[in-house]
Amino acid sequence: MRSLALISILLLLLDVSGAFHDIFSYILNNKEYRETVEQPWFRVHHSRHTKIPAAEKDQSSFGKHHVPDFGPEDKPYWTELEKRTFHCTTRACVCEFFGGSNSSLAFDQLPSKNTCRLRDGHLLKPAIRKEIRMMTDEERKAVEKALNEMKRDGTYNRLSRVHNPGCFPREHGPSRTVPDDPSRYSGVHSGPAFTIWHRELLKRFELTVRKYQPSPHTMGIPYWDTSLDSHLPEPKDSIMFTPTFLGTTNDEGHVITGPYANWTTMEFQSE
């Protein structure tokens, strides 16, 4: 019995701390090589979640979605065009957002859910999302330019307030800034809506970024595959933290180089 108990404990420890393994094989000079990549961070032990007592359910912020009532000028909002198009799940439906036309492409063709011709004559296609280091310089700089234009005209901050209504525009001054307000969208960060809510927000953000690009018909927003950097002895050595990509920081952690240098957050701090 004692040995069975020890085996059970060992299996439990293996299940908790087990790493994720990738095995790669390749041939070099007519010899086959096999490489095993271990990602120990794939499964991390954590303590069990504490159940909220029934008597404290109403006081808990878990799973609740609340927007602070600081006046209509502070609340997140969508433009009328966004209200008509951001719910869309087809290219024909969202076509109005890009100023295109979803009429038939030819006299003998009926409109379809994927029919949208932009003003430049291109067809609106599904967004192509590339790992940011796989983009061409032209593609990457187009996204950087779009994000900076959105930041300058206020669109970036407006969309950010949908995600984080605890922060307010600069014109209200620091006294109106409450970055630690616990009532900020707790339901979509501490509850079951986390994945689906952020999926929809990402879709709307991507549509906006595409609209700001010179060729919105194909390129979407890039992603960062952090597994490519997971085996660096020092994560800060990643090429991502260079002026070419995300930029470098000073001793205070503020970004001072790269395409997003000296951006100001909605908490009025240099990013």
C-alpha cells in the first residue's frame, strides 16, 4: 500500500509539473538528427481557486460587467458607422465600413456574403495575419503607420477605452484618472466572457487597423509568437525589444526608440 501511495504521489507531481515537448527531426549531410524542445512553462503549478462564499457573492466583482458612470463624455462609444458594421461576420456586411460596394461583381453574378469591392477596385479578402518577424518591411511599416495615425487622431485611445474604461482622455486631467478602479470591466477579465469578448474586440480593432492601411484588402494585424523566444537565456535579448520592432526602454521602463517611442498612455505616462 505504501508503494502504491508513493507511485500515486509521483504521478501527481508529474502531472502538475510536466513539460510540453516538441520533437523535430531533420536530415543534414545524409544523417538524421532528432531534437527535443522542452517548454517547462507550458504547465505551471498553482494553488486551487478559492470558492466565493454564497454570502459574499453580491460583493464580489467576479463575472460582473460594470462601466463607471462618470458622465457621457467619458464612456466608451462606437461611431454610427461602427454600430452598423462592427457586428458583421461577412465581408459583404462590413463592406460599408471600408467605403466599398457589395453589389454583384458582374451582370450575370448574384451578390454573395463575401462580395465587397473597395474603391481602389480590389476585392476585400480575409485578413492575413503574419508573425510580425515574418512580415516584409513594407507590410510591417504599413501597420506601424496605421497605429500611429490612430494614436494621433484619438481612435486608438477611443477603442482602448472600450477595453479599459477606467482611464480617461487627457483633457480631463490627472484628477479624473482612476487606473486602479476595480469596477473596470471586471466581467470580461475575471469571468467566463474573457475569450469571446476579447475575440470580438480584436476583430473590431483589426477592422479599424485595416481601414487605416493603404491596402486594406488583405493585411490584418500581426501577432507575436513568443515560443520563438522561449529558449533565450535572457528574454530581453529578443529582437522584438529593438528599435526595429517594439523599441528599447530607458531605466524607468519607458519606450524611447522604435515606431512607438514616446507614446503616452491613457494614464498620462510615457509608454
